[in-house]
Amino acid sequence: MKFEVISTNLEGVRVDSLIIQFFEGAEVPEAVVTLPESIKEEIEPSIGTGGFKAKLGQVLPVYPKSADAIRCFLLLGLGSRKDFSLEAVRQAHGYAAIRAKEIGSKSITVPIFSIPPYTAPEITASVVEAINLAFYRFDRYKSKVEDGKYPELVRLVADPDVRNMCDAAANEAAIVSEAVKLARDLTNMPSSDIPPKKMAEIATEVGMVSGFSTKVLEAEVLERMGMGGIVNVGKGSSNPPVLIIMKYDGGGDTYVVVGKGVVFDSGGISLKPSEKMEEMKYDKAGAAAVIALMKAVAELKLPVRLIGIVPAVENLPSSNALKPGDIIRFRNGKTAEIISTDAEGRLILADALAYASEMRPKVIVDLATLTGACVIALGTHASGLFSNNDELAEALIKAGEKTGERLWRLPLWKDYFEQIKSDVADMKNVGGRAAGAITAAAFLMNFVEGNIPWAHIDIAGTAWTQESSPEKSYIPKGATGVGVRLLVEFLKSEIKRVKPYPSDANT
């Protein structure tokens, strides 16, 4: 699919589907952009009396009397103006894109507008993300794929004075949304096709194309390095664990992002119930997001140094598997008593965080489908955020609000650390049912050295669509790719502290 930004009068457009956005009105919906009289005449009979009320995501096709230039008008509801947000833009345009495909459109034209506090480039990026991601389908394992062709060309009509900035925003959004698709693919893949070493191979291939380097440390090396968490969790499987280290150098400050890469989690000796165990292929969503983030940042050529670290393991029961009651030692010398082998994610992240701390970066962020307790606490509407730094937490929350990948901060008071004290080791890997997401974060905090700003993002409720997940037009069933857009936006906000980002200049 190709995206173009143009400046033209809507009367001169030749296209299969022209999207026209409206706000919900008390009586009659209000068009967001000024429409030519010829278009008004075509669509007015369908507004209000025709059943179109401009509810968020409502799409009504209107076919003109003469289809020489425009085959179909797609009237699109943005909902009420007071509730308007970039998320509303994404939701609405995702539904419009799906409807355009259903009616066989090969080309789509979208007017770009600005509604304070949102600029035209921000609206542009949201539209491109929505349309690109709404068409995602994971169908590589189907013998017959879904019928119907997707639109080939999307033209975005912007005012001449902001056209260049909108063009830059569109190109950036296309890169980021393609990275999100990669994250979805990797997360959706069954573990039989992506054991730890295969994940490392994919990361290496992506790096070669996108412009970052990859180093892979195998089990023997990890054991010599004292990474007992990764080694012990992975030893129950015939597929040995690896540590994937990806580096992109765009200059500037160093940021480290760590992603939990459990390609399949059976629970190990502490075996999970069989119901919905198939969903445990999604336990690598954090790793998938980090690999995809590296792709996006490298292709965007952001002026930062970004290091992605992925401990990749398969957690299975066997005669060699880690057992409850075992005590393991991590990279930084600390020890943990194993209460449950199903609390394995924190064990591999512990080594990765200790290793990341040795690099003395400006910031460390980890992404992990870590606890069911976070799903109980926040449902599927937000990821849990834990941090030792208020400024970092605020920056991430702000990025989450802008991208629609919301975060909710939970506390890390000293009281919670008491729950993971062990009589025989420095700590235990489970602190009981109470505050399970918080005690898991407290465990991880033991492996972040000194005063390095760190944030842990628990994406257990947001990494894939679940029964309680809110419907989103641009997130089909399965993996969501959560974290990629969030962290790109976060890194951009960090860069802006030093100098304006290109697509935001003069806005």
C-alpha cells in the first residue's frame, strides 16, 4: 500500500472512495473540513435524515449520481468534538479503511485537518497508522486466504503550508506501523516455528535490512557469564536459551529496552491448567516489540543510541527443568528461591536487567507479559507501569496517551519488598497472590543498579486481544504489537528535549 500527501481541491479528486469526516452534532453532523458545494449536494440527503449521525466509527457509503471522478463518498463519524482525540482518529479511520476494502476500493482519499491541540502532522500519522494496521491479518498458516483485494493507494489531502510536514509524518507512521506488523507476526507465530535460536536469526535478519547490529549469546556463554536465571528457565526444553543483543547507534544518549522472550510458557514443573494454554505463545510479545522497535528506530534514523536486549527461552517441564525449592544465582550475584516455576519471566529479565545496568544507560525500560495479576488489576485497557523515576514515568504515560497505548502507574513502596523476602536466599520469586503484579516488579527492581532510571511495563493484559479487550478497528484478533508505537513516541519526546523533531517543526 502506498501513501501520498498532496495539496488539491476536493472537487478535483479522482478516487474510488473519498472519506469525509464529521463530528456528531446535536441535530445535524458537522463536517470537519470545508466541502465544495458539488460534494455537499451529493451527500446532504444522507446526513441526519439518512441515518448518518456521525457516531464514532460510523461509516456510511454514499454513491454519487455521476461516478466519473469519485465512485463513493464514505461519510465517517468522529464522535463528539468534546471527546475528540488521536485515538478517535485512529478508531474512525480504521473502520473507514475496512469499509473501503469491503466495497472494492483500490484507492482512498482522506482530507487532513487540524483540531487543537492536535496538529495536521499528528492527524496524518494517526490516519496512516490506522489504515495500515486495520488491514493486518495473520494468515500465513491458512491454505486459503481471505478473498478481496486491499486498496493500493491512499492519498492524504493537506494544506500546502503543512504538506511537507504531513509528508514526513506519513512516511514515519508507515515505517512504525510496518514495525508493529512485525511485532504482531512474531507474537502470533507458534513456538514450533520460532524457538529461541530462530528468534535470534530473525532479529539478525531484521537488523541486516534495517540497519542495526545483532549479537547472540548461547547457553554455554550465558552460564559462564553467571546468567543463572536465563540458563535455569531454559534448561527444561530441548531448545536451548539465548540472549539477543541488538545495537543501533544514531548518536546521542543511550537507552536500553529489554523484552521478555518466552516463546512458549507451559509453567514448567508448576504446570499451568490446560485451558487457554495455547495463548502462551503470546508470552514472547515483549521480545517481539523490542525487535520491532529496533527496526523502527533504525529505519527512522532517530538520533539516539538504542540497545535492545531479549532473553529468549522456552519454559517446559522435563527431568532437567527448574524445580520449586531450587535456588539460583543471577548475573549481579543475587540469589532467589524458586517458589513457582511459572513465575519464570522475572527470572530471565533479572539477568537481562543486570546486564543492561552494566552499560550505564540513561534509561532502561522493560516490556513483559509478566503477570495475570496485572490483568486482574487493570483489565485489558491499560498496561501496568512501575518505575523508580517520576520523570520517566510521566514521559511514558504521556507517550501512552498520545499513541492510545495507555499506561497506569502502580506503586513500588518498600512494604511490597517484604513479601518477596526469603529465609534461604536473597529473595523468592513469588510474593503470594496479593499485589502479584507489584511484587513481580519489586523483584525486578533488585536487578537495576544504582540510580539508573528504570521502568517496567507489564503488558499481560494488552499484548493480545482477549474476551474483555475493547474493540479497536486497527487491532484485529490476536497479537496487538503493543509497545512499539509507545516507545517510538517516548524516544521522540526524549529527542525533542534537545532539538525539534523533523515532522513536528513549526507546528
